[in-house]
Amino acid sequence: MNIVDRARNIITQPRTEWNVIAAEIPDAGKIVTGYVFPLAGLAAVAAFIGNAWIGTSVLGIRYAGFNWGIYHALDVLVSAFVSVYLTAFITDLLAPSFGSEKNFNRSIQLVAYSFTPAWVGGLLAIIPVLAFIGALFGLYGLYLLYLGLPPLKKTPADKHVAYFVVILIATICVYIVIGWIMTNILMGMLGLSYGTPFTTMP
């Protein structure tokens, strides 16, 4: 199945699509390079264009410019890859504690396809003022992850909610750590700061 069909189906008919995915032989490498990279890459391009040329305003200060575009594009890409791998690792590590199947490739499937709405919504970053709407759409991915646990991880009904809640907490922690690193390291490397006023394209 091609990437467009998979993205559309997992968003519009997730219950059916998870069963289709469960019947596939998972390959973590192919999922990351053939699915995560293209979708996150498009979202990164949108973030670059939106923040390099249009920018955002915070408390009357406009943030825009080439470096801001680079920062937001790298933020999208790095967050995508790191969050997929770390969340999948944690999901797989905890699987036996919730009567679920320990299979890292399945965990990659679960997490990568669940994050689809975040990358699709990320396309709205091409107009930064709409990026918040895209971020909200990304929350739909949590519902997709919830639906995907039984078919992909063989999670029993009595442990379904608990397993999901633990993964949710782990995912939030992963994003907090990634956000801190990106803000405190990458922004510094690019000479950026939210206390620094408007930057223009060179």
C-alpha cells in the first residue's frame, strides 16, 4: 500500500486499517524511511517555508527568517524520528507488563502510523498562524494509538486502558525532553532566542 492510501485510511477508517496493518510483516527500517521520513519531511518543509518567510508574532515581536525556518524544520524532523523510536522502545519494553506482545517492529508500526495526524496537520505550518490547528489535529493520533493496541500488540481488554495511559505518559515525557533539547541546544547553535526580536532573510 502506498503512503497516501495508508495515511488516508489510518485517519479515516482506523479500525479497519489497523487490522490490515496487523496482517502485514512489519519492517521498522522500511516504515521509518518509507513512511515517517516522507511525511515528516513534508511537514518540515512546510515549517521551514512558514517560519522563514511569514513568521510568527509573540507579544508584539515577530520571529521570522532563514534560521528560524531551519530551526522549525529540524525540530519537526528530529522530533519525528526520536519520538517514534523512543516511544516504540518504551511501548515494547512495557508490553509484557500489560499482557501484550513484545515485538519492536510491531511497536514501530503502532507508533509511526499513530503519529500520522501530527505530520499531516504539520502541513498547516506553512501558514504559521494555522500551526496550532495542525497541532490539535495531531491529538487525534492518541485515539489511533488506543485503537491500535489490541490488533498490533495483542493487548487484552482488561489491560488496554492502563497500557494506553502509561504509553501516553511516556510519550508526553519524551516530547518534553526533546523540546528542552531542541530549545536549549539547537536554538543556541543557530543564534536564536525568543527574547531576540525580528530576524529577516539574508
